[in-house]
Amino acid sequence: MKKYSFKEALPVWEKGEDKSMNYHLVFRSIIAKKENVVVAVSASNMYQMFVNGVMVEEGPARAGHGYYRVDEINITKYLTKEENVVAFFVAGYYVENFYLIKQPSFFCCEIIADGEVIASTGKRGFVAKYNGERIRKVARFSYQRAFSEYYVLNGENQDFIMNVDARFKEVVLEETEHKSFLTRGVPYPKYDRVSVDKAVAKGTVLFRNELANTERHPMLNRFVTPTFDCEGYALDDVEFINSDEVEKGIYTKTEDVNAPFEPTALDSDEYIVYKFKCINCGFIKLEVEASEDCQLLCAFDELDVDGDVDTQRLPSTIASIIWSFKAGKYTLIANEPYSVHYMKLINRSAGKLKINYAGMIEYKFPLDVKPLNSGNENLDKIYLAAVETFRQNTLDIYMDCASRERAGWLCDSFFTSRVEKALTGKSLVEKNFLENFLMPESFKYIEKGMLPMCYPADFPSGEFIPNWAMWYVLELEEYFGRTGDRELVDMAKKKVFELLQYFEEFENEDGLLEKLRNWIFVEWSPANDFVRDVSYPTNMLYARMLEAVGKLYDSKYFEKAKKIKEVINKQSFFDGFYHDHAMREEDGTLRVVKKDITETCQYYAFYMGCATKETKPELFKTLIEDFGAKRSKTGKWAEIHPSNVFIGNYLRLDILCREKLYDEILVDVEGFFTHMQERTGTLWELLTTGGTCCHGFASHVIVWLHTIFNKPGAF
């Protein structure tokens, strides 16, 4: 970890409000036009920086509990006036979630010109106001993220970030407790401006005072109503639930538009649906003009339902923003990044609403990638979809998805880390990602010795995935192979051996893990139903983890891994297949469940080294010839539960790559991913649309295609 020290700035927040939920401030400094001006900035959650009203940056990069990374941004080119307003919208969510961890709110910033500090928080040149335009008492965006966005605009914020003579009520700031700062460590995102591709449909809406469907979707109650594991405002205190506001409308499509974007005037209670070229990630930006007082509802999704945005299609998020404002012209920019393919704008007013611009400020990894040029147009499109998927889910850490969670999940990261190396030749994001897990001495809520399933994150439910902790060690092994970074490997040693000690308590008389606690995760398929009491895929992974420990730290663990593999082969493999699990009978005997066999279990066996094509040639031949993408058409081996994308199909493809079975890989890649790139231009969490449709690990397709077509790889 590389420490960072501000020259002068102190961390500050409004007095008495650093532990207030969903509390937002706007800071600013007025500076003269100078050369070589750099802003150094950090915050507990998120800041969004504007210079003279132009959005410049969002940050900071995330760190583990007790640490905060610092951004350094050169803003010289934005200083176009003699007096320039440098402003920051700063979020203080202060709720437990998987995205922006719960820590007391603060903001720390200094502006440096030619090496000299000209403004600094806690010292000179900065003032702040309360962001009263953003409504505090709203519902969460999702269980995994913080609060949704609802605004009642009065012009004060816009004046504050653009006008040096703005009038406002200044809040009293106080220095917060000491903070431990670190350098950013990773590249800064790319902020391209993109318009929607086209208008899809228009229609009318009839608003009622209650939900059109009479009741809220039950899944929303997980994070709309506060519970022990999901902080928020009590339902009686909530002023607005965005999804409820949208769903109070009864929508009638009147026109299929299917035309490129052009400025459009919506009549009273009229809506329009726009589409981006593919799923895109960033900050929704709109330029509108209202003839009357207006409530603009913006609902969005990764998929359409018959040319419309259905807020109940995937009710794990409240995917909507609402702005209320007086008649006039407005530039509206979301404070948080979202994943959007289809966007529905609804004019709830008595007058017209002219939409002069609808688009997004992208929030992506800074990367320009050349086409694959494989000679197969479909493969080339799948490759570009994988690149798009990587760029949206790799910023300060590796994320599972850019929409519902934006969380740093283990196992997902094992695959995404290879893509970073393949596309950039470096492992900068991976270093940050792995390093974050090592920052706190222990993790609140989860059992001692265990690593979190995703991080930085909070887990008031106490939930963890023991399998994912094992994948951390596997990734650490590959990271060392990619970088030779012994320092980080040594930093991780204490936590790795605490993890080993944790697992030892669950070893049975055969040396296998039995009756592990919490969420045992093998794959999103029936494989996750067959994990009690002894999960053989989990033990295959355990043996492979021990081999990684042997390579990184102590060779004695190789022998332990070997014995576990021998036991697995003796117990689990018979009748031509590996069986998923064994149950402990009342008389104490361990009985393998003969009927529970999954395709994914077979891939675990080969991937983790319990089987090879030499030791299990018939099974290997069967997997290659009868399974994979073609199996859904042939219907062979109906009694073997099929794999899903995560992670069975990926293990399969990686096994094929190890064996240089490139023709088989190409068949599977087209079979698994063609429908994804055709529909969304990205790669999905699942084979179907039941999950998120831009999932970071899925970009690993790039590594296989690079290998086949002799491009730079991960190894």
C-alpha cells in the first residue's frame, strides 16, 4: 500500500452530520486562471467534480475499511475564465451496502498550482452548502447499493457550481477524525459523451394516486422497507419511492418511432422510449425545456419488454431517477453511474417538455481496442461485446455488474483479472482489488478467519461464501505469476493462513470439508442445490487452493492436496461420472447421493486437477463430444444437470483452451454468446436474461480468443 499525504488539506464535513444517512453537501472553490493546476481529492463515499459547470471527474477509487484513496486530476484545460468555479457534489450515504462502505462522511481536497497549494479544505478557499435539491428520505436503489436519486430543483445548485457571485447558505464545517490516505493506483476512467442511438416508441400515460398494479413487487420490500441487514428510512418516513411513482402510470403506446434521435417535444402526460446502441454505463445526461412546472420521470433498464421499459422486469433495483422543476431550461446529470440500454422519459406536467438532448457521460475503463479480425463476423462481434463488458465493469476494482451492485466479487475477479492483463499488459486494478482485502485487521459480521465474498462491502446479514475465499488464493497465485509482486503475496500471508485455520475445523475423518457454514456456492444451477454435507466440487477447489498455498508459501500443502484428491476420486467417481455430494446418515456413515450429478461437477474435477484426460479418458471424451453449447439441441445425458454460464461453462472453455481444442472453443463461444451480443452488445451473468446482462467475468472470452488468434494473452 502506497501512502498519500496531503500538503495542507484536512478532512471536513458539516458539523454534527458525518453519521447522518443520505446526507449530501456541495463544496466549491473559486480560483484564478493558472497553469498546471492539479486537484487532489478524496471522500468517504463519492464525489462528482465540475469546473465551470462541466463534469470532469467522479471518484475516488475505493479502498478497504479505514483507508481512502486520493485522486489527482489536472484541470488546467477547464480553467477558461479569469475566475473559475471548481465544485464537488459529495455523497454521505452512511449505510451498509456492497458498493460504498459505511464510514463517517468527509471530504478532503486541495488545489495546487505549479506545486503550491492555493485552496484546501479545513484551511482556506473552500466553502460548502447543503444539497437540499436531492431528497434524502427516499428508498434504496438496491439491496447492494445506497439510495436512489430524486431531485426537486430550485436552481441553487446550478448557480452554486457556475456563478462566482452565487447566493447560498454556507454550512459550518468541522475537521473530522484522522484519515489514512493511499494513492489511487489505477487509471482514471474515460468520460466520453454519447447520445442515445434512436427513439423506439412514444405513448401516453394516465396517472393514478395508487400503484397501477395495486401492490409493490415483493422483491422490492427487501430494500424498500428497512430490515436488520438493509438500512434505510422507515416506510412511513419515506417521501418518495421512485418505482412507485413510475408505476402509478398506466402506459399506452401510440407510436413505433424507430428513428434516430432528434429534439422532441412531449405533450402533457406523454412518454418516449430511447435506446443506446448497446448496454452502456455512465451518468445519464438530459437537456430539457419545460413550458410548465414539471416532474420528469426517467426509467431505465438493460432490456426492453416489447419496446418499453418495464420497471418490474427485474425488480432487484429501483432503476429510475426523478427530477421536479419549474418551467425553464435545465441540464440534468445523474450523480451515480447506471447501466442503461433503454431509457423511458415521462413528462408528468400540464405543459410541454422539449427534450433537446438525451444521452450519457460514459464511465468506463480507458481503453481503445482494435477489432479481432478473425474472419468470422459473429466472433468479431462477440469479442467487441466482451471488450465492452470489461470496460464497464473494470474501474477502481473488478465489479460483477455495473448496475445492481457495482461490487467487487471474488471468483468473478479471477476471470476478469486475466482480461486486464490481456488487454493492458498490466495488473493495476488487480493489485488494488487484492490489496483492499488486506487492509482491515478483521471483517465485521463474518466469522473469524473468513474472507468476504465481495469487498469493499458491508455484511450485516453475516453472509459469506467459503468457496469464494478459496478463489482469492487461486487468484493470488496467478497474480504472482503475472507480476512477480512478492510484497503483496507476503502481505496476504497472514490472512491466507487464518483462512486455512478456519477450514481445518471442518475437515472430517477423510480430510474433506464437511458441513461448511453459510452460502456454499458452486454455480448458478442445480449444482448449488447439491452441496450438503460433503460437496465434492468444493473439496476439489479446496485441494487446488492448498496447491496454491504450497506454491506461494509452504510446499508441505502439496501432499495434503494430493490426499484430498485421492479421497475425492475414491468416493465421488463411479458409473462414469463424478457425483456432487455425500450426506451423513444417522448412523454416522457417509453416503454419496447417486442421483445428484451435474455437468459442472465434472468440469471442477478436470479444472482443479482431480482428473485429467489421461486418468479419466472416457469422461473427458464424453464431455468434449456430448456436452457444451450443442447439448441443448441434442438432448444427450438428460439425467446430468446442465451447466450455466457462471461458472461451469467458463470452466469448460478454459479446460478446452488448456488442451488446445480451439475448434471446440469457437463452436461453444458462438453457441453460448451469439444471442447475448445480438440483443445487448454485452455478455451476461446467466444464459438467460434473469440476471444482469453486463457481467465483468464474462469478458474472459477475450482471453480465449486472444489465445486462438495469436494475440497478447494473460500468461
